[in-house]
Amino acid sequence: MPEVRRLCPAKVNLFLKVLGRREDGYHELVTVMQPLTLADELRLRPGKGLTLECQHPEVPSGPQNLVWRAAEKFGAAIGQVPQVHIHLVKKIPVAAGLGGGSSDAAGTLLALNELAGNPLAPAALHELAAELGADVPFFLKSGPAEGRGIGTILSPLNLPPYWYVLLNPGMAIATSWVYGNLDLQALATAGAPLPAIWDGDHPESWVANDLETVTLGRYPELRELLNRLSGSGALAQGMSGSGPTLFGLFHEVEAAKKAAGHLRQNFSGWLAMARGLTQAEGAAGWENQA
């Protein structure tokens, strides 16, 4: 088996509305996600049993890692333990609301399925992905999508190749804490309204995230950063997932570059630029484009 290389893109949540809490503890929601040119990398080669390597100090190399769990689930599904060494190269910040771990897990399922001769159909891969996490199925495809249910009922969307300036000041925010502190009654009356259409030309009319009510309340410095993104000329700005990564959205790369240069002067955290992927993206040519 030759070495296989696969890119695992980050994502932003352009819209996230929480509809209520389910009996199983999950939350019913509507979200719009776009994958980004910012990407981790997986390299798979033949090995003895299953091994995982990652140089990032905050990323485990065992069963705590979603990549490992994805490989185990795939092996159980086909009745064969993967004989593979997986090298994970991290470029997406950890626990940032950008879906890096979920993307890595989806990439592992796709790569192993390809190496095994595609024994699992897309529906079976989707089922395995959903068992790993609500965001994982989204990354089995390469374009923007609307997610419903817990985020696993996906419908493709035709969004433009937006440009993003991404800011992460570095605090750790637990997704479970954010959802656990949501005021669902208040959101029912004053949360982000559900747009009639996702208007790609005017994202400022619908970009929103109900989770900001919790995260920005606890970390007011994030609200200040959102104000700075707005002042930098972003068409829309918001928080991805439960945070802490914030984004400013631009139609043109030059406008994004200008904003990023201005923001770098007074921001000491992680800052990056990335382009949003579209339904028409090919398999190559977009890696970490900024």
C-alpha cells in the first residue's frame, strides 16, 4: 500500500440557531457551515497494527484522538483491524470552534475506505461519522452545507468563495459548558431568526450564532474583537461554533489582506486568512490558500 495523503479542511459556522434541547441531551439546531482552505494533513502508510503520530503537544496519539477512534470504527465495520500508521500534521488550532478534530476523523474514514477498495457506501460512512461526532459527517463532503437535527442532516449550499480573517485569542472554551449555559427560553423569543434564504451576496443579512449569548457574555474581550473586525471593513463577522475563534467575512481577497494587516498591529493571538471552499472545488489546488 503506497502512502496516501489527505487534506482535512477547517470550517466556520456562518449561522447557528439552537431550536431546543432533545430528550437524549443533544440540541436541535440549524446551522450553515463552509469548509476552508486552512487544513490539517493526514499521511497514511502500511504499518503493524494501528499507530498514530502527531507532533502537536496538545493532541493525543491514542484512543482519545478522534482519528484513532475513526480508524477503530472503520476496522470494526469491515471486520479487519487497520494495519496502518497515520501521521497527523496539525495546522488548525485545537479546540477552536473550527472543527479540526472532526475533519481529521472524517478524513481518516475516507482515506481508509479508499485504501480498502471502497467497501463502505457513502451512507455507511455517514453513519460511522455521526457516531463519532455531530460535525464529522459534514467533512465527508467538500462544500458548504446547511445542517439540521444535531447537525448531521445535511443539504448542500451554493455559497461564494468568501475570504475570511480568523482571530483566536487562545482561551479554552468547552462546548459542553456553552450548551449547558444556554438560556433556551430567551433564545426562543430573541435568538437569531431563521432566514428565508441564505443570500450569498448579502451575508450580513443572516450571519449569526446563538452560542455567542454564552461565550461573549463570559469573555467580553471577544465582543471587542468582533467590533474590531466590523471596523476593519468585514461584510459580516461572528463566532464559529462555541468559539473562541472569530471570523470576519469579505468578498475580495485584497480587502481581507488589508484588514488582516491592520488587525495584526494590535492583536497578539493566532491570526490567519483562509478562503471558503465551494461546491465546485477540485481535489487539489486549494491547500492552505491565504
